Amino acid sequence: MKTTELYAKKGKTVNLLLSSGAICVLLLGIAIYSSGWIDQELKIKPLVISCALLLIMGALLIGKLRDLNDKSPLISLTQKSFVGRTAPLTKAFGAGEWVDVKDINVETSGGDRLVVVTLENHEKYTKRLSKMLKNMAVDKEQNEINIMYSASELEESPEQLFELFQSYWKGAAMNSAQQNESLSV
């Protein structure tokens, strides 16, 4: 099985940048109006809230603009491992090995459909994660780690991404079984 690399869809990225830019302009307008430039009346709460949101949206917008020139794949699937950069958790997680995968499914979270890869042997991977990300990903009761991959920036739909992950996982399991069989002969 060859390596599959999934890249960002430029149309989705441009739409995201345009909508983020429009929200920044709207927040800037609210901040200007709240500061009293138009009606000479200072409105503190809307000014503080709009400025805080403008700073957050501006930082996200600048980060996305910086990533626009990045030509590396968002998700890379190989015969032995998988790597993704679709969210902060997947970036920090790095590469996972198919032999540790317990389950793969699709879940909805916050209006986005995510491919969730559940891995056993979480001790092997948790050293890479910050405390906050570790608390998000590790299920201590089941002794598992859940890594979520989003298709929102990809050409593929969540279902297509799920099928790709499933096919690589099954292919890795078949290769592992064949290797074990050849070793026992």
C-alpha cells in the first residue's frame, strides 16, 4: 500500500479567510462605534468585548494566512503509521502506529464531523502532549487515547476520510498477520 497525502482544499481555506476577515471588520466597526467616535458616547462593555474578540480573531486570521503558503500535507497515511495537522491535538500528537489502533469511527462535535482514532498503549504517546491536550485525549478508564481528525479543510468528506483510515488500518493488520505467519513457518 502506498503513501496517501491529503492537502488543504484552497476553496475552503479562502472561504474561511474571507468569513474571518468579515467578522474582524464587523468587530472593528463595533469597537469604533463603542469608543464614541461616531456619537461621542463611550460604551465600555461593547468596546472591551469587541476588542477582545477582534484580537482573538485577528490572531487566528494571521495564523491562517501564514499557513496559506504551507505546501505540506494535512494528513499523511502510510503502511505503518499516520500523521495529521488538522487540529492542535493532531499536530502535538504526531505520528501514530496502526498496530496500536483499537477502533476508528466518525463522530459529530460542534457542528464538525470528525474521524476519531482510538489507540491502546496510550503511555507510548502521552509524553508528546501537554497536560491540557492529554486531559482532552486520554480516556483513563479505558486506558486509551482518542485522536480526532477533521476533514473541514480537506478535499475529502468525513466519510471518505473515514474509509481511507479504515483501509490503511485493515491493510496494516493484514500485513502484520502475514509477517507473523511467515515468521512461524
